[in-house]
Amino acid sequence: MVELLRSGDPVLISALKAALAEARIQVFEFDGLIDALYPGGVFIPRRLMVHEDDLADARDVAAEFCPEELPPLADNARG
């Protein structure tokens, strides 16, 4: 699993998860339930994770929604 993006925007996370599902890319949301442990409003961004074989396709889908949210690819992740 590799991180596609990290965001604190629940609307963006939801929309991107739906778009990835429509593109038949399996996505996992990490850190989504951590907020329940910190009721004082601690900000913990959620991470969307995909299989590394799907990363390029997932980045293409995400680039349509939120190009500014996508982190640059690490040199070893470029294919």
C-alpha cells in the first residue's frame, strides 16, 4: 500500500473515494476513526492508500479533483 494523498477535507476524501471506486481502483482510508479518540478537535488528516500497482491510475483520477492536494512522487515511485 502506498499513500495517494492526505487531507483533512472530508468532502474531498468522500468524492475521491467514489471516483476511485468508479474507476475500479481499490482505495483504503487510514486515520478516519482517529478523530473519535480526540474529541477536543485535534486535527488529524486522513490518508487515502492504494495498491502500488494502481498508483499511477489513482493519481490520474485524483488529478481531476484536486491536483493541488497530490504530493510529488518520490524518485523511487516513478515508473
